[in-house]
Amino acid sequence: MMNLEIIKENSKAVYQVIHQAYSCTFNELQRLTRLSSTDLCLALAQLLRDSKIEQGKNDLGVYYQLAA
């Protein structure tokens, strides 16, 4: 089972990447953070729950960006 502290550390790393790139897809985030799919999903869920990022969809697929 994942430790909440690890999830929070991973979410900080994901937030920094999104902050620098403005908008990222799941695959881009996975490549840039080197997190496993599970770890990235948990980090994204934490950021979405905390209203720090938003999830959207366009013609290219699902993307993540900082919350307005």
C-alpha cells in the first residue's frame, strides 16, 4: 500500500512539471516524472482532490493543467 507521504512527494513533482509546461498529457507526465502508471495516477488524484490542477479533454486526448 502506498504511503500518503510518498503520494504527496510524487504530487509535488507532478505539479512542478505541469507548472513549467503549462499543460501535459498523461504520457508526457509519465515520461517527465518517470513515475509508474499507478504512482502517477495517485499523484494526479491527490492534485485534483486538492483543486491544484484541472483535467480537460481536447482533440489530442486528456490533459492536465494548473487550476485557474
